Amino acid sequence: QVQVVESGGGLVQPGGSLGLSCAASGIIFRLYGMGWYRQAPGKQRELVADITSGGTTTYADSVKGRFTISGDNVKNTVYLQMDSLKAEDTAVYYCNADVGRPGLRRAYWGQGTQVTVSS
């Protein structure tokens, strides 16, 4: 079994910053990449940012220039630094790990961490 655990959510004022962390653990033959998704009330889950094991990053247009994703292949950990936060960033943020095992490749999800941006 693979476990994915997020941490770092909380309440922050507009314009503030917050950092999220996520670690994948368990039996992992190969980690192709990790990423962050978010889901606001009444909205579909959407990609925020992801990073491959080779270091290639992808960002949603709505967060470009404000969020930074980074990863540590040795620790199987991904980070999301969120700056200049806006009210519309309020959502549950989920970590995703793209894990490969012999004969199997699938995505594993964390439980999510709440990020609330409010005055």
C-alpha cells in the first residue's frame, strides 16, 4: 500500500503566504511525479501544479507567478509554496502521487488539507 499525506494547510489573509508539504511512502518501485489539486465547494477538482521526477513543472494559469512547486526524489516529497494568496484560492488541496509498480501504474491521493484565504 502507498500512503500520501499532506500537511501545512490553514487560514491566511489575502496577500499572505502558505506552504504545503506532501510525502508518499510505502512500496514504490518508481515515482513518476507528484502534484497538487484543489477542490472548492461546488467546483470540480482541478490541477494546481505538478512536477515530474525529472523536474518538469506544470502550473494552472490561475496560479502562475504566485505558486511554486518543488520536489525531493530521495524523500518522495513535494512542496507547494503559495504566495499572494487570493480568496479564490480557498479550497481543499489534495496531493497526488503517480506511482509505478511492476505491472501497475496508478495515482494515489492524500486526504486533503484545507486552505482558507479570508480577512
